[in-house]
Amino acid sequence: MAVGLNILQWIIVILVLINNKLKKQMNTFLKAQKAKDILTELEKENPGFNLWTSISAQLNFILNDFDSSGNHKKDANKNRVDELILGVQSIREIEPGNPELSELLCDINYEYKKLYDL
């Protein structure tokens, strides 16, 4: 007896895979929005602080690669995506004082680069 998937089972498998990919994209988008909100508050407390300015610019770059519904446009230059340093900055500069924000930024850095297979 041969074991195989019928067409309906294949369609379900494909839909599950597509759904999982969309969830990852939306998760990255929502995390970036949350981090941007946190950074906005930190910038108000310490305007002109280079670290917050740098991270905020990187988050803007990421958020601009999503439409308003959180769908990934995949329009960004792959070389620029590869140059993002959110993770490194967060580990070196933020983690000791704010491990939650550091983890959030590292997650965003990793997940966003994965969308470009980096």
C-alpha cells in the first residue's frame, strides 16, 4: 500500500506553510513597531543620543519595507539589509541596562534578515 498525500492534503500543507510565513512577517512588523514606540520614548528622554538615533533609523528602514497592513514588500536593497546592526548594538550597548529591549531588537534583526535569506 503506497502512502502519499492526495491533492487536498497537499493544498492544506501549502496553505499552512504560507500561513506560517505570513505570521513570521507580521510578527517582525509588529515587533519593529513596538520597538519604534519604545525608541520614540527613549529619544524624548535623551534627545540627540546617537545610539537611539541609529537604532531608530534602522527601525524606520525595516518598517518602510512593510505596507500598512504588515505585509512584507521585499523592496529593500539586500546589501543594506545585510548592513543592519541592530543586534550588535543592542547586545553591546542596551543589554546590560535593558535586556528586554535588547532581546526585542535582536529578534527583529534576526527575523528581518531571514526574510531576505541572510
